[in-house]
Amino acid sequence: MSNAKKQRVVFIGSGGIAERHITALRAIGDVDVVGVAARSLEAASGFATRHAVKPFGDYRSMLDETKPDAAFLCVTPGAHGEIERAVIERRVPFFVEKPLAIDWETAASLAKEVERAGLVTGVGYHFRYLSTAEQAKEILGSRHVGLALGYWLTTTPPPAWWSQRAMSGGQTIEQMTHIFDLARWLVGEITSVYGVAARVPRTVEGGGGAKSLRGDVDEVHATTVTFASGAVGSFNSTHVLKTSYRVGLHLFAEDLAIEVGAAGVVVDDGRTRTEHRVVGDPTQKEDRAFLDAVRKGDPSGIRSTYADALRTHRVTTLVVESARTGAPIEIAEPA
């Protein structure tokens, strides 16, 4: 632990992702979590009790009372907008969990406000901080990736809000955004998308017929993309399974295949097939990078700022639009 003054940090949101970040901050040290605000004082109290911080029922009051050095925004996708504006108005650097919003307009508007305020920001694309993603980037070097295959094939997350389009934006916005972002980081900018999506009848356990399990989000998605480099890609997702089947990004270059996943990376050069496991906690790494940037006033060590994350959000929102209209969409100039 350094001798530097502890940074005063607050949380807005008290769900599972907030738990992950506060655990990371405790491990990092040099951080004093001085408050947590949620949709109500009652909602914040459980988190506050577990982590010995002061609970607030109103985030504006918390910001004004605690005067933090930084804020972590860990709210549901549909809750973005006014929370960020309150933080920006008070000139508080902030780390926000992905996705930036459920729509394009909200995120684009906030990006302009962030730029005007000149704030240090970080976004929770933690796949960029996986040790194995770093290995993949180093191994690829200057190689030209020809094909990218992305997957998020898993089960429906339990929170009720996740299955409501107005609250989560759907699987492409809420989950596959990680894979599109990792592809941007390893392959380059995406210049066109063509998405399709569909509902899948699902049998409710104990029921007599097949019907939608719950919610109004599509259960299956397939997207074809092109990259500025000339590479092409296919990105596929579903949440109809009982357990997680595959989450990751597979890249193919001349004489080289790389499979990047949440737990490890596999490198196959045609002669040997080598697997490396993830080392370290990517959440700790992204939180440390953000807090160091806040302390120094230099965001160069952050792998995903708000401005950069907006490019990923542009891709995912256009994928959704393409699936809605049935037409491919060119992204002539990334956001």
C-alpha cells in the first residue's frame, strides 16, 4: 500500500456488479468507500451493512455530502442518463459499468457532456484486462486477422429486469457488447453490421405447452460484420440454455488460431496447441487503472474510456437496428 492519501469513492447501485467492484477495491487498498446510494435507502442498506459504508436513498445527496474523488456507477442498463448528468455536473470522475445505455441517443448525449467537462472516465469492459486477452494481442502482433467468430451462448440471467427490453436492451446490448468490444480491441473498428434475431418458444416447467418463458427480449441473435482491416466476422448469441456453453472470441490469421475466453486462451499454430489460464483479477486491473488515472489526471492507462466505449455501443445499437429492419447497416465513420 502506498503512502498516498486514500481516494474517496462512492457507489451508485448496490447489485452484484457493485459487490464485485467493492471487493476489488478492498483488495487494491488506498481507497475509502464513503457511501452507497441505490433506488431507495432500504435497497442500499444491505450493501452498506456488508461493507461498512454509509447508505443513501438519494445519489445527489450522497454526492453533495461526501464530495468523492470518484464514483462507480453500477446500475441497470435502463437507469443510465440522469445519474451520469448529476455526476458530471459535480465534476466527479466516474467509472460506469457497460452497457452505456439501452439506446444510442442517451449514450451519445452523455459522451458530449463528458467531453465538455473533461472528466476522467472508465467503462467496465473487463475482457480487455484479461491476462489472456493481453497474450492474444501480443501473439497477434502485426498479423492480419481474416476471420473473427464471437459467442455468448448461455442461460437467461435470473434478475427480472434482464428479460425486459426497456430495462436491459436485450442480449446484444447487455452481454454480447463484451465480445464486440474485445473484437474491436484485437481486430480493429467494425465498419458494417447485418443482424438477425428471433424469439424461441420455451416450455415453462410444469406447464402444458410451449410459450415464452418471460420478458420480451429475443432469445437468439446472429450478426455478420466487416472490419476496417478487411476482416469479416460472425457473432452469435442465445440465452435458451440451462448452463453456460461458450463465451468468447475466436480469431483466425495465417497459420494461427486463437480462442479467447473468460477463463483462458488457446493458441494453435498447426503444430502445437497451447492453453494459458487467466492470471489475476481483471476487475482489479480495470479499477486500479481508473483510480490511477484519476489520481494523476491522465487517462492514458485506461483501456476503455467513455469515448472509446461509445464506439462499441454504436456497434451494438446498430446490430439491434439491423435486426429490427432486416437490412445491413454501414458504419462509415465510427462514433
